Amino acid sequence: MPVLALECPDCGHQFLSLVMAGTKPPDVWVCSQCASQAVMPKPMPITHAHPWDGSGTYRSTCPCCSF
């Protein structure tokens, strides 16, 4: 499950989105701050493994989504 970094070119809001494995990412991303539909995913360096992707070593709640 990739975690994508998104940035709105209209208001500058930066946020993350999780795309479930086996699903198609949205054709249109919407900014959660200004509702702009010009949001595009940007390359994000992998700084940690997500515990749900099978490669994580976390034993408690998820550090990026609190589950």
C-alpha cells in the first residue's frame, strides 16, 4: 500500500494519502483545504515502512495513520 505525498498548487497544502493495494488511484485528487482539483502526487522518499505492507517492524499503533 503506497503512501503518496500530495501538494496543492493553489493553496500549498501538503498531505499524505494511502492507496489500498490492488486498487486504482483516483484520476482526480482533491485538496482537503481548498477543494482544488489541481492536486498532483509528488515523489516522496521512503523514510519508513508502513506496518501494513508486511515489511514494518512496528508492534503498536501505526506512526503515520494511528491505527
